[in-house]
Amino acid sequence: MHAGSRRCGCAFACALAVALVLSGCATTPTETTPGAPSAPSAAPPPEPPKPTAPPLPRSAEPPAPKLNLSGFPLPYRQGYADGCASATGPERKDATRFSSDMNYRTGWTDGSALCKKK
């Protein structure tokens, strides 16, 4: 087989593949009554927002987790409690604290990850 004929065959195969793909995208027109408005396309309804539960207040001691967090600061323990609660129910997160308080964010992330594994 000649090298030039292989290139032509490849070009033909590529052109055929592109034509087949593009023909699959074509649509057939639907019949409508002249002067009648066309039906609007039905877009899927937007997803409802995920329910959220209020986060723990800054001064509240969270419920005791199943592991010992007594050496950790209060914001970490609160974040852990909120993250763990989020893993098993509606999301519970203080977005302001999550973005500004590293202890709360780390606790929330750890609580969410560890409670999902159970």
C-alpha cells in the first residue's frame, strides 16, 4: 500500500465521521398550524436550594462528639459539630466564619469528612 493512499483513506474516514456526527445534530421540523404560536421549549425546573440548618452560635458549646476534642479550641469544636451535622442532614455552616476563621473551617471540614465515612 502506498503512503499517499493511506492519507487519503484517513482523510476520507475523518470527513465521513464528521459528516455522521453533524447529521446526528440535525433536527426535523415539526408541523404547526400557520399563524399558531409555537410551544415554548420545556426547560427543566431549577433545583430547589439545599435546606440549611442554623449554625451553632459563637458562644455555644457544641454537643459532645464520639471522639475526644477537649484539647481543640472552641471554634474548631463548633465547626466540627456543624460539619458532622451537615454530613448526615441539611447543611449547617456559618459562611462568614467558614471564610474568615481557620479553626472553624478546619473543624467543619474534618467533621464533614469523618462523619460521612460512618
